[in-house]
Amino acid sequence: MDLDPNVLFNMASAFLGEDIGRGDVTTQATVRPSVRGRGRFLAKQPLVVAGLEVAEAIFSNLEPGMELEAFVYDGERAEEGQEFARIEGLAQVLLMGERTALNLIQRMSGIATMTRRYVDAIDGTRAQVVDTRKTAPGLRLLDKYAVLIGGGRNHRFGLDDGCLIKDNHIALAGGIREAMTRAQQTMSHMLRIEIEVGSIDDLREALVCGADAILLDNFTPERLAEAVAIVRSEPGGDGILLEASGRITLENIRAYAQTGVDLISVGALTHSAPAADISFKIAPM
């Protein structure tokens, strides 16, 4: 996934408008307009860098033509104390964009770093780590981009992106069979129908109904292995995508991956990743 420069510019404008408001009164009062500076991004912990283009968009929104010089690129690791990027320009611009750029690059690098840990934990299995829609409103594009940078995959971007029948849909539709029948009658052939199940009995019903993909929610690794065996033993079962979710942590994700599932969705990638510890130091030129 590439980040569209025009989309980034518009996002940066909105973010800056929220922070700067009618003007940075402190910077305008203390720093002469002619002063130029150099800002340096420093990793204060080992991390996976993500968000360099976003940081550049913040500053270039304030001073057209500003370019960020990267020493470590998105998706690469930076060690504690390492300068991984710098940018030069008017000091007032660097000060006005500092917090917004730093907030975003810290958040995105935090997500990428956590994602990489989950991906590394299941190395050698068939499973892939995917994100969820548990993102901060307004930041979904950047959150999901950071997951990709960390080596994960994206699940749905929005409700229009795929048919995922969850427990509340099933309850309101009147059951698994009713929900599946309605979806199959109305859904475009271009969209895969995935249904959430919480038990082996529900799984068997979903198979009878012809689900294209099955989300196995809150299964233990032992019960999940049983479910995978049931699906794979069915005619055409190898073609049914199996996703595990719920109760999955760094400590147990490998046990889930070893059951043979295709995807493991982890909401914590975007809703609980701690911001990476990064500083932005500015010096006059």
C-alpha cells in the first residue's frame, strides 16, 4: 500500500489546524522568522521505523519543498540512540510541526514495532498476522499502513470492504443459516463471505451453509486445532480460509499459528500498541 501524497497533504493540513489553531504564539514571540534550523529524529529505544512520509508531509505543508532525509527507511530497524532521519528549514516551521509530526511517527513506529514482534513470533508457520478495524477514528489509513510496514497484513479497511458476519449479525438475523442465506442472496460474487463462529457446533453449521471463510473466535489452541482438522477433512475444506481471533497474545500466538489456521487477527496491533519512544531535537543552523 502506497500513501497518496495528496491524501497525506490534506490529512496533514487537518492535523496541523487542530494543533496550531490561530498561530503558535510561543514560537512567534521567541524565534525570529529568519532563523533556520535542523531537526533530528532520534530513537530512544530499539524500534521499527514507520511514518517518515507522514512526518515530511507535516513539515512541507507549512513550508513547501521541505524534504526529510532518512538514514533508516520505513520498515527498517533503528537502535537506541540512533539518528534515523533529519529535516532542515525555517525554525518556526520546525517548531510548529514538531509535535504533530512526532506524535504520528511515534504512533506509527509503535504499531510497526509491535506488529513485527507478532510476525516474528510465528515465523515458519503458514499463519499470517492481520489487523482489525480497531483503529483510532481518522487515523485508520496510517494505522493500517504501519501494520504493513511491520510485516503484517490488512483485514477490512471498512464495512464496505468485505462481508464479515459476526455474532450480533447472527443474533439479529435469527441464526447462522438465516444470516448466511441472506448474505448469499444479496452479496456480490466479488466479495467473500466470512462468518464468525464460537463453537464446534456453529462451525459445522457454517460449513453446511457454504461459508467461504470462517472466523474462529475465542477458541483455545487445542479447540482451534480440532476445528481446523474438521474443516480440512471436508471436501473442498482446503479452500476455506480460517481465521483465529480473541485471547491472542505475544506469549501464545505461536500455539495458535501451529494449529494450521491461515490468519490470526490481533486488535492490539492498533488499539494497544505503545507509542515508540522517539525524540525530535532542533538546533540552529
